Amino acid sequence: MKPQARLRRRECADSGQWPETLSPLLQRLYAARGATSIDQAQPRLANLLAPDDLGGLDAAVALLSTAMAEDRHIVVVGDFDCDGATACAVGVRGLRMLGARRVSHAVPNRIVHGYGLSPALVEELALLQPELLVTVDHGIACHAGIAAAKARGWKVLVTDHHLPGEQLPPADAIVDPNLQGDAFPSKVLAGVGVMFYVLLALRRHLRAHGAFADQGPDLSTLLDLVAVGTVADLVPLDANNRALVGAGLRRLRAGQGSVGLRALIEVAQRDPSRLTASDIGYAVAPRLNAAGRLEDMSLGIECLLTDDLARAREIAATLNEINNERRAVQQQMTDEAEQALARVSVLEQGARSAVCLFDAQWHPGVVGLVASKMKERLHRPTIAFAPAEPGSDSLRGSARSIPGFHIRDALADVAARHPTLIERFGGHAMAAGLSLRAEAYPAFVQAFEQCAQAALTPELLQADVLSDGELGVSDFNRASAEVLRDGGPWGQGFAEPLFDGEFDVVSWRVISERHLKLVLGISGLRLNAIEFGGWLGSAPPDRLRIAYRLEPDDYRGGDAVQLVVVHSEPV
């Protein structure tokens, strides 16, 4: 049973101080999101936070500069998601730009090595004879792997953004804005953002020591990769992250991005000159992520590191095929999850504060997507589990949460109360991962649901759709739609504009068996609209109250616009 979402309007806010040239519509939207000036709403690189307060940078720079001066072998160890892949590419490209001559990379295979820098991966890395490992987008929870690397005499630099546990790993240096006491003002950098900041600090150090004839290499050329990783990891787009993402988007729109990202945009059939953060999240990132979910992320990282357009297109085509396979696997697993929920009574579903799902046939690389789908459907914290590998007695779970329930802290609470249940865990407020033994699953489900029940109030379990109010009839045009599209980047913590209103249903038809195409009427206007998965199995009523996004209809071209309906209810 999908909870009935409640359509609410955002609270009005002080309008702030805006330039006269800024659209009144954007002024209203920015103010509703807490911005009071153009520097907050549309931050540029000049507004970027300085690295100075980011803890661990001095030690990190010392490790890297010494390794470079002594021509040591630096291995950047990536991760098998989009943030980890882009962070790896930024690390490798950036270090080479700054003068490192011996830089290579490695990435764990989800099935073979498990998450992050594990002892199994360290054993394999010995063949490369590294002298300094740089972890990106992981490491803060990799105690055993880092200890194994240190036992071999290697130096280890951890760059991460995940929340630390009670004890830190035995690395030589750690850069993570979420370490206790770290003074960096923004705690929501993605892993790729942390690595970018390490490079900024390293360049400043090298510049001060006369390493460059001028100011040194232009690290802003890496911001296309930073933008993709930041958007894909769903970290909140605070002003600092919006400055990073906005700059990266401008590079991609100008055709200045890496050839790998340009090839991925091309195979996703997106117009690079109109690329948005939403395009990254729904078209570019899934194709890159698919490699790490079903295959090996090394292919995705190769796409980001190559400078050969023909090779990039070849890899992008392969990634597109893998993504199509991933979508089929995800749909099958989601259907199976739906069927499992259908066997639970509506009353029991409504009484649950959290949901855990497991199937012995599921793929561990796709459980995160299933958890996300089920979380959206039920508005409950959801964890989906699969065997760590075929026939394994160890399970890997991926968790997704709702506002007001910190999923990583919830797992920490369960681990503290039941020390033998969870083998390892880590993550953020809204997403986390964990491993446990198969025989511990029933006890974990009970403990997790008890934790959620104690923490979640009926108000938090109520799904809300937040609207920016009504649009005037004069705003239903291409110019307004383009102002909204280009007023971003929109995303987590800086929500894409959503409006509501009452419309007559002039006509409708079902397309692709799942979606509803409509013609809606308001004040004499006729507007095309689409609702994905809307009113299936029954005809929509003659009049609807909807929440919608106004978008340019590039398929029809010209001055056409389209309403994308995200919520509908009868009037």
C-alpha cells in the first residue's frame, strides 16, 4: 500500500536582496529555499570555501608531495559507484597534472573484494608494488584493509566523506569533513569533492615551493567530473556544492568536459548544451554506475580517464548495454519486492515503521536501487538484502531512508544494542550499506524495526509533496520553462521547482503500459502533461489537483512546454 502523500506548499520566506535582472519567479523560488542573495542562490567558483579549515590536509599534502618528489608509486584506490569512479579519475588526472610521474589506479570488484580497501584487495595490489595508497570515497571504515597495507610498509592516505565510527583506521593521514572536530563549514562534500580539495591544497603547497613557472595547472578542468560525482551521490547541494556542480555543468554545456563524459552524454541522447543536474542524475550517472553494479567499475573509470574519443564512445556503448541489463534486473527485483509486499496485509504494512526485504536470487549490485524504489513507494526506511555472492552465507544490504531518520546512526544503534548482528556498516543520513550473516537476518529485521518504531513519529511517516504554489497563466511558456531549467543546479537540499494547481482533464491515454499522457486545461489553455505510473488500471477523474514541474518540451520543439506530474489527486 502506497501511503497517500500530502500536498503542502512551502512556507513563504523573506525575499532577500536580488538584482533587478533576476526573474521574479526565481527570486521567489530561491527565497523559499533559504537563499537571500544571488551569491547564495547562484554561487560561482569565487564563492568556493577555501581548503584551510579542512582537517588533515597538511598531512595529506606532505604525503603526496614527498611521494612525488621521490618518484614513489602512488595508487589511487577507487570505489564501485559513480562518486568513487569520478573521485578516482579526478585523483589520477589531478596528480598527473600537478607533476606526479608514477600514478596508477585500482578499484575493488563488488563480488570478489567486497567494499573498499579490503585485505583481499590489498593482497592483489601487491603486484603493483605501490608505495602510497590514496583511497577516494571510502577508507574511513576500512580498518582491516588499511592495517594490511601498513603491514606491507605502504603509506595510506584516506580521503572520504562518510561518517566515521568510534575508532579511526590506522592511516597516515585522513581527510574527511565529517571527522569529529573538523572545522570545514560544509559537511556534505561528496567523495569526489574531498579529493578535489586535496588537489587544491597540494597545488597551493607546490606553488609556494616554486614547483611551477606560473600559477600551476588549471584544476577547474576537473570540475565536470566533480559535478557528476556530486550529483550522483545525492549529497545535499549546499552553496559550496552548487558552486562546484554549476561550474562543472558549464564546462559540459560548452563541450569542454572529458571525452568520456561527452560520450556518455551522447549515448544517453541528451543535448549537452542544455544539460542539467537532473540529466546527470537520471541519464549519465546510471550508465556509469551500471559498470560497478553488474560488472567491474574499472571499465567506467577507463571511460573517464581516456582522452581518445573513439575509445570513449566504444566504452560508453558497452556501458549503455550494461545499463539496459541493469534496468531489466532492477525491474525484475522490484517486481518481486512488490509481490512480497502484496502478501503482507494493508493493515500490517501501515503499522510498520521500516521495511527489510531479502531474496536469495537478487544481485547485490542492484539492491540499493530496489531499496530506493520501495522507500519511495512506502515512505518507510527500507533495506534490501542479497547474498554477497552466489551461494554465500553472508548478506549485503543497502539502506535508504526518509527525512528525519538517520539511517547510519540507526545501524550504529542496532550494532550497539546487538553487537553480534552486523558484521560491518557505514554510510550517511539517507543511505547506508551493511553486511551480516544470513542466519542473523531475522533477528536483525526485528531489531531494526524496533529501532525505527522508537524513533519515527506519525508525522515523519507521512509522505509530503512540497509545492512552490501556483504558476500564473502567463508563466506557462517556453521562456519560463527555460528560466526554471537554467536557474539551477537543483537537487538534494535545493529542490527542483514544483508547482500545484487544479486542472481539467481534457483527454488522456496510457503509453508504454505504465505512464499516462494527458491534455490538461486551465483558464482556456491546453497543456500537454505526462504522469509516470499514474492512475494505472482506472481512468483519471475529470478534474485533478496536481503537483508538477514545468519543462521545455524538446521532443516537440519550438515553444512547446510540458507538465511533468509528480502527484495527482481528485478535486
